[in-house]
Amino acid sequence: MSEIKKPPAQREKKRKVRKKKQVVRNKGKPIQKYRFAVQSAFIMLSVAIGGRFFFFIRYLESSGATEFVSRPPGADGYLPISSMMSFYLFLKEGIIHNAHPAGLFIFLAIVLVSLVFGKAFCSWMCPIGTLSEYLGKIGERLFGKIKLPKFLDYPLRSLKYLLMGFFVYSIFFLMSDVALRAFLDSPYNQVADIKMYYFFADISKTALIVIAILFFGSIFIRNFWCRYLCPYGALLGLTGLLSPHKIQRNEKSCIDCEKCAIACPSFIKVDKVKTVWSDECSSCLSCVDVCPVADTLEVKSLLNKKKFPKKRIAIAIVGIFMLVTGFGMVTGHWQNDISREEYLQHYKQMESYGHPTSTSDVKEFNKQAK
């Protein structure tokens, strides 16, 4: 009876205290140190590939006078358009093209990871994503967390889908079967990785300005490139929506602390939804790590409603990638079959090689390929 006579504000306060006492603390260990380890491993792998590719280029520049260093197949991972075209050829004809075979398996591995665990490649393995993330963290320490208003954020986010749409339309709908094969067989495609190397080694003033804008943009707005311009991220965001594993919130045990939403690098309002359905979710699990209440924010399967432990997610993400790329290696579809003599010949004529850069160019290429 004494509680009934108390003012409403006091009764409400007492109920909150009781509710707070019932909270079971989340004692789960954060997964971020493991994610950092995976990110670091892929950064080191990229550096190793880049170093080996540098010495391969030196061999070509010397016209074969220096010691031969074989081209690292991992360089194919930086040719997503060629890899997508190889994937389309594989779908149509069941053929693994021999110019950049490793690229096809890297592409398949990345897409498969996203189909199982969402856009996890972006936050766990992608070197550009890692660089963008840590530039953003530096920016947040200096300037605080900056989020663009919706009238700017939504139009800018659409840019990566427009870029992805251009590539998908040009390859899957506009390019004829003959033109697709002709491009993959072309000298340009065979040396596309070398062309890419010189794009950065002999970078133009315009390209340098664009990269500088992206660099500083990532400091002020976390994941600037990933959020607004990366077509690969757009593709993985869409395929990730098909993933059966989603971050889910237990509304009954949630204490509305908003820590999950604050921790999310993609500005997803995790605290307002029951299941995170978002093309921007990169499965970094930052929100799950900071949740203070046990069994409240977890990754669960939509198929059997079972919880998927964080460590198993880390193992599965890396495991899927290694399994698919490893399959390419053991089946002999990793190294290309371009000889060093062919590379030396291509290198001499490389400046004359070009490729379609617009839909009108693709149409013209279709005519020439007939």
C-alpha cells in the first residue's frame, strides 16, 4: 500500500531500479582483436603481392635483363571488372578463362562470403576498407563522429549503385557473347594488371587529386569510399541481403542504451530494429561487442533461429575465402598460362592497348568483334 501512495515519478524510478537489477551482464569477449588480426594478415598479404609484382615489372622494364620474378596470381584480386567478366563467361560456357584465373576464384570467394555472412569482406579482409576504417577512427578522435544529413547521404550512397549498374549493364546485358570472349582474349586484358600498376606508379595530377579527396574524405567521414563510391561494396551489399545470418536484437532484454547504434560505423539504428536488414551492414560485429546485456544482440540464423558465436563467424569468414581460393590453386586454375616471352612482347606494345570506357564504346566493340 505504501508504494501506491508514492508519487508517479518515484514509482517509475523504483520500477527502473528493479529492472536494472534484473539485467544479466554480457560477459562475452569482444571479437574486434580477431578482426584486426585478419585485417592485418590481408594487409601484409597485399604488401607481399605488391612487392613481388614490383620485381616482376622490373624484369619487364629491363627487357628480361634482370632476374625473372614470376607474376603473383593474387594481383588478379585487384581486377574486379575482368573477374566479373570471367565469371559471366564461366556461367555461359563453363570455361575458366586463362588470362586471370585467380581473379575468378577470388571473386567467387568474396561473393560467397557475402552470401553467408553479409558484406563481411569489406570489414574483415578488404585492404581499402581497412585503410578507410582506420582513417575514420583517426578523424573521429580529432573531430568527433560526423554524419552527413539524409538529403546528402542518400544521393551520395546511390553513386556506388550507379557505378555498379553501369558495369553490370555493360557486361551482362550490352556486351555480346563474341565481344565478351574477344575482350577477355585481348592483349589489353592480359596486361590489365600491369596497366593498373602504372596508373599508380605514374599517377596523373587529376588521379592524385581524386585520391587525396578520398583520403581526406575518409578522415572526416568514416568509410567514405566504401559508403559512397565502391561498386564492389554495392554488389556485396545486395548479395549480403540474401545472407541467412543476421544480427538480431532481443527487444525484451534490451535496455535501450543505444550503445550499439553509436558503435555502428555505418550509422545503422541497431537499437530500433529487431533484425538488421541493411545493405550497409558489414558484419564487423562492433554493435554486438558493445552490447552490455547478455543474449540481447546476437548473430542468428534466419533458418533455424540458432545463435552463431562470434569466433565461429571469424573462422567461417576466413575459412570460406581460403577454401574457394585454395580450390582454385589445387585444381590448377590459379597461375595464368602467359609466358614471360609473351609478357615481354606485350610490354613493348602496351601503350597501344585500349578498352571500352562507355556504353557507346561497348556497342562499337560488339561490332568490331563480329
